[in-house]
Amino acid sequence: TIANTAPVMATVAVSPSTGRVGDTLTCAASATDVDGGTPTLSYAWSTGATGASLTLTSAHDPGDVLTCTATATDSAGASDSDTASATVTNTSPVVASVSVSPSTGKVGDGLTCAATATDADGGSPTLSYAWSTGATGSSVTLSASNDPGDVLTCTATATDTDGGTGTDSASATVSNTAPVLGTVSISPTTAYND
């Protein structure tokens, strides 16, 4: 009686070896069977998903190692397995919107920069603000050092927990402040007509 020989997994690989949210990982394997058959290949991922391809979502955290187990099965039910892995990398956050209000201001007026950001990895990015004048924070007050016509730019930076960043900017223009007449006097205060 000739006994069945189990197939042998020759190669298995996941491509690409790293991926971010939205990327698709593909597991590919090859196997041989000395009995002359063609083994059936199946794939299972450490996430519980099956199939040769896996699309990364926000459920896959940066740093996660996803393992694909490829199994070759012959017509007699004998099998062999091997694994390969890929690592989830961080997706930098995106500043979705940024604005400065009001869009113009005079000396003494306050400007406020506001932004929103998203993170495909599912986190909540931290927002920080920097102005072209060197000031930081979401608000600045215009002073005499801001000349009419100056354009003040606010750059909003979103930072995620893995150190990824995204930036965008918005601007406001310094408008002229009309001069203020301080005092008026007539000298002398009395006059005589000769």
C-alpha cells in the first residue's frame, strides 16, 4: 500500500511588509506535493480574517504585527502550514480645516485661530498653534508692532499619540487704525480787537 505524503509549504510572504490604514496586504504562498497533486491553498490572518488579502482599517493599531498563516491541503486531507507577517505603521493626522477670525483686525483687536483634525488610525490628535510673529497659542492681540497691511499667518499642527503630524495654515490682515486727536487748544485764550 502506498501511503499519502503530505504537501510541503515552499514559500509564504506578505506584501507589502508594512502598511497603513487603507492599504491592502496580500499573502501569497506556494506548495509542492510529491504525490503529484496540486495542493489547495488557504489563508487565515491573526485578526480572524480569512482570504489572501486584508485591507487595513482603524481597528489595526500602529505597531500591530499581522500574521498570515498559509495552509496547503492535498486531496487526501493532509496539510502543511507556514506563516509570514507585516507590521502596521502610523498614519499621520490631517488638519481638516483651519481659520483665523476675524479675517482683518486693527491694533487692540484679538485674532483667534481654530482648527479641526482627523486621524485615520482612530485617535484624537492634539492641536497646537504658531503665528508668523513668533507667538504661540490659539489667540493673539494686535499691537503697534503690527503694521497696516501685514499678513499674520497661523499654522495649526495636529500631533497623534505616535508622533505623526499634519499642518495647515490660515491668515488675517492688519488693517489701519485711524489716528486719534488728543487735545485741541487755542492760544491765547482771549484776544482784543484794536
